[in-house]
Amino acid sequence: MSRKKSVLLLAALVIALLTAVPAFAAVRGNGHVTDSGTRVMEARALGMENMMDGLLPSVADRLQSVLTQDGSLETLFARLENMAKANLGKASVLQNVEQEAQAVQEEVHARAVSLFEDVAVPVVENSLNMREEGTEEAPVIGHLHRGSAARIVEHGEVWSLVSSGEVTGYVMNDFFVTAEEAEALFEEQAPYIAVVTADKLRLREKADTDSKILSEVAEGDTFAVEELTEKWVKVRYTARITGWLSLEYAEVREGYAEAVPAAVESERKAKYDKMEKERERAAYLARIGADKYTVRGGYSLSESDIILIAATCDAEAGDGDKCYQNQLAVANVILNRLQLGRWGKTVHSVIYARKQFSVAASGRLQRILDRGPSASSIRAARAAASGVNNIGHYIYFVADFAAKPSKYHTYRFIGDNCFYD
């Protein structure tokens, strides 16, 4: 290869190397991520119209300043290009270009690092809590999910005050990086955000339209990106929940996501939990045969209510999976009585009503409570509370050997009990 071609190739490589500096990020107008090797050159060609999309405002402002300051960056690029053109015949050109390229590379790197001097980038597996005060006991007011970033308002020895989106709070210094470490992490992670563009969009467990639906998101909702394919994007929905969105209804941009307020995080978790319960109930009814059950409105019960009902189920119907249908029936007798209000307005008053559940008076119920009810009875109590009912309106039951069907209007034998009205 001739010296002239070598010099031209080196100059091209130098320019390409410098244009790949990750802090100078651009986004195509259609929302798809550009190739990193052309970011600066494309941004220059576009007149930097899209340069600020997706970046934290504080980073974007400083990036604008770095790129436009006295035209210095443009001048540095021009110096390399002019040197390559004007000195093609000189033997020293190779060394001169290498020295100039090294100087430019160091200057560009220093400027890139300066962009992150007051930017906190979490180094966590899932999410970094933002607290009301700089103590671990203080309430959590926001979450910096992985792939998010914040502006540092005030540095502290252990805790620092940071601001991101609508949240300003304290984070522990051990769990974020800044300056040169943040710039290196930016290059390594290449963070992106996904913005929902449809009125409603389903968040799925896998990148498949037949996959389980985890929750629903709305237009304008923004999430940190975990993974990107041709047609799907994996996002962090909450601190511990991730899911996939169709790129047909979401736009991907380069940059850091903002903090999620605690109220929004709780709302997302509640929507996910509600969908999980509905899915579990539907699956259960399908498994046991929905025609055997009536489904009514669920009850809002405390955990102690559930444990008390479950212990009564163990005492009256036996424990273990083989007794589940009997346990479910006993749980529904308790809730039917609660609904009537004849034996009191609480689960406790219904179960401990005088001369009703003999296990309460005998002490057997308390012994089960002391050791803890069985898993199957807890499952039965939760199912009954959610609305699964296998005995309809019945409010009485008796051991099968003591049953007198001829005296009952209607009845049903389940396990070793007879339930009737």
C-alpha cells in the first residue's frame, strides 16, 4: 500500500474513532437507534436537531455547550482533515497526524467526562431507592431503575441529594457512579428508553403476542430499556418486574430514563398483582371445573382474618390437599355468615359466636393457630375471600355421620361434612 493511501486511511480511521465517542449521541427521526460509529457526523449533518432527545436535561445542556463552544470541536476535526490533505507528500505526516489525533482524542474524552460530573448513574441490579432524608429509615419517595440517571444537587459523605424527573431525594453514594466512571458506564450500557405511543398497550412476559399479560401501560408511559430486538423491547416495569412491549406501539430513544415516583411504582405493582390474582382464579376454576362453583364478589380481609378462617378449616375439615374441597366449603360458610351479619360483623365474631363452632370453645382452634394452619387451608381461605364458592348460600354444616338430610331443604356432602340450609 502506498504512503499516500496509508495516510488517507489513517486520517479516516482517526475521524471514525473520534465520532464514536458515546457522549455525543444522536437519534434518528423515526425513533430507531443509530449506529454508534456515525453519531457525531450524523448529528453535525442534521444541524443537531435531534441531539438532545432522550438525554437528561442537565447533560443535554452541557453537551450543547461543548459542541458549540467557539466552534472548537469543529476546528479540531478540521485540523486533522486539513493536515491530511496538505501534507500527503511529507514523510513526517504520519507522526504528525498521530500526535494531533492523540491530542484531539484526549480533549474529546475530557469533555465527555465533564458531561457526567454532576450526573448520578445507579450501579444496581434492579433499582436504587430515593429517600425523603439521608437515612435508611426514611420513607422511599422514588426509584431509580437500572438504566435511569439523576442530577446531583448536593454531594454528601454517605448520602447525596439527587433530582430526576418529578423526584428529588437522597441516595446512598455506594450505589451510584459519576464523572469518568459514569461516562465509562454510559459507553458500556448504551442506555435507551421506551415510550408508549398507543392508548393502551399490554406488557407481556415474553416477546410473543400469545405470552402471558403482566399488566397494561398507557400512552406516554416511559421505561428504562433492558433488551431490544427487531420487533420487541424488554423494559423495567417496576423495581422487580420486567416485561416486553411491541415496538409497533412503542418508540425507542437513546438516553437515561427518569426516576419513578413511589406512588407510580405502587400503582404499577397493584395493577400487576390484580392481574395475577385474576389469572390464578381463572386457572383454578378451569382446573377444577367452573360449573361446580358460583363466583361472587370478593371480600376485603386482613391477613389475620385469612389465618383465622384457615385454622377453622383445618379444625372442621381436616388438613392437607385431600381435604381442600371440604376446607373451601367451611371457609364459605364463615363468609356467608359474615355477609348475613347475624353472628357479627367480623370474621372473629362469626367464628367465636356462642354455640356455633365447637372447635373455638374446645381449644382445638387455638392449638392450630399456635402451630399455624396448613397451606391447603390458607389457599382455601384466600380462594373463598376472592369469590370462589362451592356451596352457594349454605350457612350450616355437620359431620356426615350426624347428618339428617330428610330435615334439610337442600344439602350437599363434601368430604366428611354435610352442608345445608
